[in-house]
Amino acid sequence: MIVGIDLGTTNSLISYLKEGVPTAIPNANGYYLTPSVVSIDDANTVLVGATARERLYKHSGATVASFKRLMGTSQVVKLGKKSFTPEELSALVLRALKADAEAFLGEPINEVIISVPAYFNDAQRKATKVAGELAGLTVKRLINEPTAAALFHGIQDRDIEAKFLIFDLGGGTFDVSILEKFDGIMEVRATGGDSFLGGDDFTKVLVDLFSQKAKLTDAQLEDSALMATVRFAADEAKRSLSEQEAVNMDVKLNNEIHGITIRQDEYELACKPLLERLRAPIERALRDARLRSADLDEVVMVGGATRMPLVRKLVSQLFGRLPARYVDPDQTIALGAAVCAGLIARDTNFDEVVLTDVCPHSLGTAVSEEDGRGGWINDIFLPIIERNTVVPASRVKSLYTLIDNQKKLAVDIYQGESRKCSNNVLLGKIEVPIPPRPAGEVAINVRYTYDVNGILDVDVEVEKTDISKNLVIKKLAGEVSEEEIARRRTELAALKVHPRDQEQNRVVIERGNRLYEQFLGREREQVGRLIDTFNQALETQEPKIITEARKNFANGLNALERGEVW
């Protein structure tokens, strides 16, 4: 069985095909969304998911979230005494999802489709593939997130022909894709986005507003534990602003609760720069697809951050219509990944569905151009396959020598959009020997062939000779050897991971500890009594007693957060 995974910045989700229907798989706590958070406790136990998220408030130095934004970088995250790369942190989340799916389905899970932002570059995609391998999974394909969402959207009314735009705003990334559906074909016309724009940035706006209004000092702004508390309150306030005109952010400073009111209108004004950043990729995708907003039959919003009223308002203004929105936009991408798994596995339910995709970034090489004064300008990017070209695609360009009696020619392979190659991503290099002749008399043909699996095949041929060279760049294969993968998997497997059957208990305990820190006076005493009662139930080691106690514990915490007497 091939499953689909949405490896998100804020939350992750795994899904499968149940009798041809994409279906989400619940985790050990019974929820579909698993927070993409990792923590290390005092016993060096690795915690993943809801338990780890609860520790963000109190144990910010040993807990990390939003590490998806670090994928493809060499940055190392230190948690307690251990250090992790971004792909290792992602592997821990994937491993937890894998365990949940195996427990739910009762069979091993080895093959997977993982969704990635459409605007992820080569390095980020490689890191995602490595994360899957470290988790013990065979990654059959990486699918662009908006393409996955479009697949799920398209199979609902597969007989209807339409052009539609997928607006995907998650916790850390923004993607937009324009697709056309006709005769059972889902054709991606254009993609765009911003790999560093998402719900986290809208949360940061609230953090900054609180910091300004509460007049936090430089020392307080550098206090990681305090700022973790402010971010937690900001995240809660952001959700409340989806339904209220104003919210209070309550944070304990110097043993006193400070309440700051944030109004919807001032929040929207502060978010204006972020909204402008959302607008630009949409306009570029429309230009690339050679469409106007009026040509679209529907705008589909997916991703948890699309719940924000200011985002829905922006989309309504841009397109002059109310966007379509799923009941749970968090699940759409994972369910679409399951559909992709069905296509790869040749599930008969999708025999009539054909998916085409596009190259998300331009691919080209470095050249020199005359400067008009007898000299040359170097480091110029020559696109060979331009972004949003439907794949598979094959394109060729002819290049010529610059120097007399040149003996070799180097073809540097780049991915990106910048005019200067040094601002793009270097994927590889081919050097070919050439016959020594006057400048401009030796020509080479450079052919790029790019397929739907992200593999770039580069052929270089020297005209009028039998000289040729080839380089295959496996975009999804990564540059990590099998031995290195095996070594790092062994290291991750050796970590002491908290038993999954105790996950439900750790979640409520960490939540209780967080609320004990937040509350004062009578409410704090009540939380303390609830914690003591639950600990006594745990000592019995009786599942029925613990289950009932956990339910009472959670109900008590819910009531206290609502301001009710318990």
C-alpha cells in the first residue's frame, strides 16, 4: 500500500485510499492532525506531536517547531544535549505518522507520496526525500502541495471542465497553482509562491503588536522562554480573531498577568505587507498561464491559515468572488497525496484521471554576453527550460566558444529565476573537450530533458564531432549515500522514543503543567489538584481507570480555560 503524507510546517497528516476514497488516518490521540513539533525531555526522551507542542511554552530550549522552513539548509538545531538537522527532525515526524498508520491499518507501511511546496527548490526537495528515507520509507514521489489539493478537488466532479486556482496558505509556506481540467486530464498551467510566507508570519505580527503595546524591554525580547509564551498567546489570539472583532492577549510578566487588546482592524493594517506578498505570486501565476482572473471558474482555498478573515477578504477582492473553501482545509493536501498514490499504484478508481505537472523553477546554464564595449559580462543565466513549462519537456540551446583555441567548455547547470547565476541554485556541471579553433567556430548543443518525477537529464554535444557527455540529476534522490542514510537511520532508531500508548497521557500532563504556569490564585490551585488526581490514577496502571481519569482531567482543564468553576 502506498500512503500520502502532507508534511506541514505546523501540522502533518497521513492518508490512504479506502475502497477508492481518500481517507485521513487518525493518530494515537484520535486526531487527524499531528503537530510538526519535536521535543527532548529531561530523560532524553524524544517527544513528537501534541505532547511536544505543549512543551513549547515551558521548555522552549528543548522544543522546536516550524523546522520545515530550514529544509535544504545546513542549519543544525540543538535540543537539550542533542543536535538535529532539519531532515532528521522531519524524519521523526514521519516516523510517528508511519507508526500511527501501521497501528490503524494493521499492516506495515513502506511506500509513500510526500507533498512539498511547489516553490521548494532542489535542495529542499532533496532534504524531504532524505527525511523520508531516514524514517524508513521509500518515497515514490514528491508531489507539489497545490497539485495534490487540485487532485482531490478534481475527483469530486471529474466530469466538469473548468479552470481553477488553488490558493494554499499553510503554516510556513504559500503556494498558488492554476489548473485546467478537461477530458479526465488535470493539467497544471502555472505555479508560484513563497517558501517563507505562512501562518507563522501572521502570528509574528501579533507577537510584535503585543511587544509594542506591553513595552517589552530588550532583555525581555531576548528571553526565549518569555517570547515562547507570547508566541503561544499570539497563536491563540490569531485563531480567535477569525471569529471576533477584538481579542485579549494575556501573558504573565514579572508574576503578573498583562492583558493587551488587539482589534481586528489594527491587526489587518499591520498585516498589510504580508498581504502584498500574497498578491505578487498570484499575479505572476496568472501571467505565466496567460489568463485573467475573470477566466477562472473557481478559486479553491486550502491550508489552515486560509481561515483568517483578512486572507479570505484579500482573495475575494482579487477575484471579485467568494472563494470555495473546504470544511477542513487542513486535510485537502494529504487526501490529494492519497489520490496521487492511487494513480501511481494504478488504482482502477482513477483509471480515467491523468495528471500533468509543470517545472516550478527555470532551469538553465551560465553564459557570457558582450557588454557593447569590446568586453564580456559573465555570470549571466540562460534559461533552457523556463518555469511553468508542462513536463515532461525537452529543450535545446546552442552555445559557442569565446576564446581562441579553447580546449574545453564547462556547462554549469542552474535552477532559479535570477539574471545572475550566482543568485540561483547550482545543480551540477559538465565539462567537455573541444577542438582548438578560433573563437565562435565551435558550437555545442545543450539539451535539458525534465520529467514529472523531477529528474533532469542534461546532454552536451559538440557539433561536427562525436564528442558528447551526459549528466542525470536525480532531483529526488539527494546527494546522501546509502551508507550515510543507513548510519543516520541507526542513530535515529537508537533514540529513546516515548511509547505511543502513553502519548495521550503525556499530552494532558504537559497541558496541565502549562496551565499551572499561566494561571494564578484559585485557578492555579485547581489545576494542581487535577494534576495530582491524574498522577494517582496513573500509579494504578489500570487502563480503564486511567482512561476515565484522563477524560476528567481534560474536561477540568477545558472548563478552567473557559473561565468556569470546576
